[in-house]
Amino acid sequence: MYRAVGAGSPRPQGLGGVFCIVPPHILREVSQRGSPAQRGWALNTLAISEQLRGRRSVLGGLALSTPTGEKRRTVYDAQHGTILPGRRIRSEGDKPCGDPAADEAFEALGATYDLYWSAFKRKSVDNRGLRLDGSVHYSDSYDNAFWDGSQMVFGDGDGELFHRFTLSVDVIGHELTHGVTQHEAGLVYAGQPGALNESISDVFGSLVKQRKLKQDAKDADWLIGQGLFTKQVKGVALRSMKAPGTAYDDPVLGKDPQPGHMKGYRELSYDNGGVHINSGIPNRAFYLTAIALKGRAWEKAGQIWYHALCYRLRRDSSFSDAAKGTAQSAAELFGSASQEQKAVEMSWKEVGV
Amino acid sequence: MQIEFERSGGITGAVLRLTLPEGSLAKDEADKLQALVEQSRFFELQSSPSAALKPDRFHYRLTIEQGPRQHTVDVDEADAPASLQPLLQALTALARARAHTPRA
């Protein structure tokens, strides 16, 4: 048997004064305790106030995040600028707005929220129901998507190599998981802890996709960013968790540099020490565990990794710490010397950790 | 003027690199870059190692050699000064264009 766990420490939410006749502390109370209509009003007022004050773009930190206790998504249009969040174009309860990027972002934010709630009983990124905000059409020809500490940001791609970054639901799950990691283990974004941070985002990003498609581990493609490449690129995705190093081989992008074993681990002077490269090793460890445990990957392997993220990993954890932490988590959830614990240990051994 | 440019990071993890030896650009392109270098006050900028490394943001490393001067700036996208942004965007576009050349 396993148990679903929800973690995340409550954080102080200091909004300060906002441009509104109702004081912010009352708005916050209403946003958490009012009727559905009252909560909607209070949250919208808080969001507008934050926007008017331009504080999100200046501070962008946790202090301005509004907990809702429920799924509450808002998508903004950055209108090809870099000032966030931009113009609001779709909120919770609205019909699709017709902008493919905005509607894709909205759906994927929901799919990510749903995975964390249904599989792990976690309320949003912070486990307090943090509102999920995303801005689309960020900058010009922007080949990226990122979590800025309080919201999601999506580029449209350059059209030559990359399509818009809202096309891939696992990319959105990946980015929101950086927020989860920020609230839990807080893995430093460099070296091995950074590669673990990246890997955890790939793991839960892939689980968002697998749950959306109702797939067993053996049927999943285990690709990250499938669909982002234009037809000009020789490749299927940004990364493969099943076979790191095989996702692309292209004259412009080069060959997928990810190793799937410690023998290929690389000390690099760029990419914060190769966080997007060495993450192939823990990615494959998760894939092997999920395949060994069969069935839906979020029901066993995902529970083990989530437990480790919340309770066994620290900001400076290494791959070796992750191997120990996930094995310990498997023992705590499924029993000492259980087949789940053995599967975790075998998987890390197989990737050389 | 000689330029070495590298953009790493981003969710794709792909590294974009560009080396522009002295005299490798057409005059109008070279003039445009020269103006952006001056506008950014590049040789007065300090590298700004980020206090908190940010997931999936781009990181830039730019080295420019001009006459007796050589200077390198390492900066995260989120921390790059506004004056430097146009130069980073121009070099990104140039690096992309050069990378795509083999397709032609």
C-alpha cells in the first residue's frame, strides 16, 4: 500500500497596501473564506491591484502570490513585450478565448494542478492553492518557457527551430514543478542539485502528460517537449527519459548531449554545470523504476519521488543522496525490503549511481 | 572588433554560440553592432553572478575585444541591464541566422 502525501510549509503572504478601497488583509480573508462569488471578486481585485502597482514585474517573488485553496487559473498576453503579467485574456470559468497559445496554457495549467491534487493531494504549487498565472506571447521569437518564481511565462518560439512553447503539456508541468521544488527541497540550480531539480521537473512534467493521456508507464513516450520542434529539425523532442541522448541529432542543434549513465556525466562550465544535460541520469532512473513497478507511473514511482522531494531531499542533494532518499521513501511508503524499494535501488544502480 | 557570444540555459538546454572575428561582418552590420556596444557601455559593465540561480532562464557570456581592450560579461537574462538587451538580442538573431545557414 502507499499513502498520498501533501507537503509544503505555509509561507508568510505580505501583500502590503494595494490600490483598492477594501484593505488587502480583508481581501485575503474573503479570498479564502468567502462564498465562491466573493472569492472570485476578492481574487480578481487582488490580481488587478498587483497589476496596477506593477509589483509583480519588479518583485516577482512569493510575497505577492495569492493563495486560493482551489484551482484558479489566469492567462495573460504579454503582447511580445517583457513586462509581466500583461493583459488578462482568460480567467477561471471563462470560455476558450480563441488564442491557441492562451487556451493551451490554460488547459495545461489545469492538467498540472489536477495531477498534483489527484495523485498527491497537493494544492497547487505551494500546497496552499497558489493561483496559477501564465503569460503567453512573451518577447519576440522567444525560444523558451520559464517559471519566474511566481508565474509561468511562454515564448512563441522562433518558427525556424521551435514552435510556441504552450504546445507541450509536459513542458508546462515541468515549469510549474520548478515552483513545487522551490517550495519543497529547494534544490540549488547548479551542479548535481541543479540536475536533480531539472530531472524532477521532467519527471512530474511527464506524469502530467501521462495522466492526461491515461497511459501506463509502458505505453508512455517518456519524451519531454514532443511537438516543439518545427519540421526543419531532425529530432522528436528536447529530451528522452527512456533513452537519454537520442531525442535529436540535427545540423543546427547538434546531437542530444544527455547521458543516461554516470559514465557519461559531464562537468561543464555552462548551463549552471550542465543541469539540462546531466539530468538524463536521474531521468532514466525514474523511467526504470516506473517500468519495473508497472501500471500508472504516478501511482507508485511518482509517489516515491514526490515523497523524496518533500521529505528526503535538501537544497544541496547529490545524485547519491537522491538514490538514498528515494529508496528510503519507497521503504516508508511501501515497506522495508518491499519490491518497490528494490526496484528503486536497482534503477539507480543501473544508471551507475 | 572581435566578439564571442554564448547563450546557454532555457528549458531546451540548447547552447547558441557565435564567434565574429575582426572584419567578418559587412560594414552596415558591423556599424550596427558597434553602435549597440557603445550604447550598452559594454566595457564599463560588470558581470553579475545571480544571487539566486533561476530555473530555465537564459544565461549569456559575451567577450568583446577592441584595440587594446578586452572585456567579458557573464549575466543571467533576468539580471541583464536594459542597456545591454538590444546588443544581446542582435547577437542572438545573428547567431540563429548563422546556425541556419547550413540549411540553405
